[in-house]
Amino acid sequence: MTDENQGKTKRIADPEEKKEEAAFDITLRPKKLAEFIGQEKIKENLQIFMQAAKGRKEPIEHVLLYGPPGLGKTTLAHIIANEMGVNVRITSGPALERSGDLAAILTNLEDGDILFIDEIHRLNKVIEEILYPAMEDYALDIVIGKGPSARTLRLDLPKFTIVGATTKISLLSAPLRDRFGNIYHLNFYEDNEIGKIINRSAKILEIQMKDSSADQIAGRARKT
């Protein structure tokens, strides 16, 4: 097999590997707050806000999660969607390059849906300005035409919740940050919490593990 063919084979295999990794992550990912280990204060607050939103029959207020990578921001977004009984759409700041990219997502949301935006600090200014009325008024402003004859058409959007995640909250603009009703900082995990996560995963995968083994792994996990 030539080097060229080897490269082609690798490119063909990669998507399947990614699918397997994604399926593996889904298997281990907690689906409810009660299953999520650690971040107790955040869980307590989210539970209160979600119950209140359900009582009002409205979406939960927009949520911003910030902290180092590997602490569960994506998992919490999925849990919020599961607990609220709605769908979750996933994108990222770098993926939303043009206004049409965001408009296509917003107009396909359903009432109550969660839009998870990872690396939200990397949104460009144009996308941010489209988000402002979408987050505040559930509206999408579309500019038709150019120059003096240009006009703005406002489209109503379903009521939805943005869950933003960032590792660099200092890079988030103040106007965007102010539009989040719930802002939470995720802390590093204690060794005993990581041990519980390891034991939970081992149980799901039907792997026998001694507590001492889980403790040793936890001690090398760099708090994430």
C-alpha cells in the first residue's frame, strides 16, 4: 500500500472513530442533575431555576458556564435540556462565521429548545449583534437591501435558551455577558469527587475496580 493510499484509508476511518468516541461519551454522560457529580452549588441553583421555569411554563433564562476545560460544561447543557424535556442544538463560536449561519440555526429552533454555544467568547461582532435581540426579545432582525434603501425585517423566534460555555470569560464582551440571567463558574474537582466519577463510569462499563485504584487515578487526573 502506498503512502497516498494509507492517507486515504486513514481519512475514511476517522469519521467512524469519531462516531465511536461520541457514542462512548454519550454512554458515560450523566443525564440528570442527580447523576452529575460535583459542582453542588451550581446544581442547586439550576434546579431552583428550572423548577421555576417549569412552573411558569417558560424556558429557563440564558445560562453562561465558564471555567477551565474538562469540568462538565457541555454535560450540564445536555442535562438542562433533558431536565426541561427539550432538544439541544450544539454549535461553537468559531463555527458561526456569517450571519446566515446563526439565522439558519435560530429559525429552526422549537419552543423551549437549548442552543449550546461552546467557545462563545470567539463569536465575532456581527454574530453578537444578531444575538442581542434574539436573546432579549426572541426576534431575528434581517436587513434587506443595501444603502439608503435598506430596511430591516423582524422575524419572531420561538422562546429558547442559550447555554454558552467559555474558558476565557474575560474575552466575552460586557453587552453579551449582561444578557445571561444565570452565570456560573465551574470549580476544579476534589479527588474524592473524581473518584466517584471513575467508579460511576466503571459501573456503567461493567468494569470491576477497587476503591484504591480509583483513588490512584483520581490523584493523577489534574482536578478535571
